[in-house]
Amino acid sequence: MARKHSKHGPSPVAYDEDEQDAPVAVVPCWLCGRPTGKTVIWHHPVPKSRGGRDVVPMHPICQQTLMVNFTNAELQRHGMDVESLLANPAVRKFVDWVANKEPDFTATTAKKQR
């Protein structure tokens, strides 16, 4: 038998006219510092499998670059310190290359070397 009412109460769908016209706040990418575009990835700097709870905004291409260059154990050691990640030559080269690209820029990244 279907429920007549939602189990969790009514959903708050009321919108103000002022909210619709207000500009959306642009957040910078945690890795490269460029403003994020339409797609924002909420990345765990310390992987969830290693006890990480904090999330940071990133471009999808920036997150892919981290996944290619670091293991979960290495990301756990670096933690929230973005400067230590940028000390990696491959990551620094990527960030310098992507610095002048538009926020929604995407490209294929190198595969993880095993």
C-alpha cells in the first residue's frame, strides 16, 4: 500500500524570486586555484577509506590528475597540504599547463602507471 504522505515530511521547495536572480558564488579549485565551472567535484583530500571526512571543491580534470599521480596512502600522508602535492613535478606541470584554460575545460589524462 502506498503512503499518502512522505515518510520524511514535506520537501522545502519554496523559492524566492530574489534567489533565482542572485548570482551563484564561484568557488576556486583546491588544486589549481582557478574558478570552478558548471561541474564541481567534491573531493576527499584524505580518502574516505583512510578516514578522511573533509571535502574540497575541484575540477574533474584536477581530481583525475591526483588519482593518476598518487595512491590513497600517499594522499593520506599529504592530507590537506596542497603545497606538498604541488611539489610533485607531474602535478606542478599539469597545474601550470591548465592555468590559462577555461573553468569547464576537459581533456584526457594519462593513465595510472603500475
